[in-house]
Amino acid sequence: MKTLLNVINVLLDQLKKILVRFKNAKFGLLFFINIFKIPDFLTDIRVSIFSKLRLIFAVIVSILYIVSSVDLIPEIIIGAFGFIDDILVLIWSLGIVSEEIEKYKRMINESKDPRIIDDVNYSVRDEE
């Protein structure tokens, strides 16, 4: 019985971490707007290859897990509750995508445009 309680506590802790990641990544309606930034994210040379691979890996793993017949909680035995593991994998994947896109947006906002020259003094004079 104690082992079962320990397993449940570990699962609840992991779910709590996932929900905190969503909160920190500003998951919600803005996430669906951020989906359109994924092509820019993948083609921008300023983004590290690790971040790109992390996003691609999360998406591929979630798609393969949802499509495959291998499950931690099989739907055949438990019925509708068998989709819980599929939903958790999808939430994990969306959390990673949201985190990476939010980091990318912060990077874009903090970076300076190389075509803009700062700290230049100038004056305009009328010709008389």
C-alpha cells in the first residue's frame, strides 16, 4: 500500500511540475498564436541547434506515442481512462514547444537590429 502511495505521489509531483511549466511558459490562447512562429524559430540561425532539436523531438515523440498502439495505460483494458497517458504526453510536448517559443520571443525582443545605430548625436539646421 505504501508503494502505491509513493507511486501516486511521484506521479502527482510530475503533473505539478508540468502545470508549473505551463504557467511559466504562458500557455493558453497565446500559445496558438505562437504556433505560427515555429517556422521562424526553426529557420532562425540565432537559435541554438539544441533548442531546435528539443522542439522537433518533443513533437515527433508525442505524435508517435499518440499514433502507436503501445501505451502505458492501454485503452482496451481500461477504456476511456486509457487516454490519460496520451493526454499527458501531449501536454508534455505542448509545454516544451511553448517554452521554446517563449524563449525565442524573448531573444528577439532583447536582440538589437544590426542595421540600427545607437548613441548617435545629430542636429538639423536650416540653411539661411
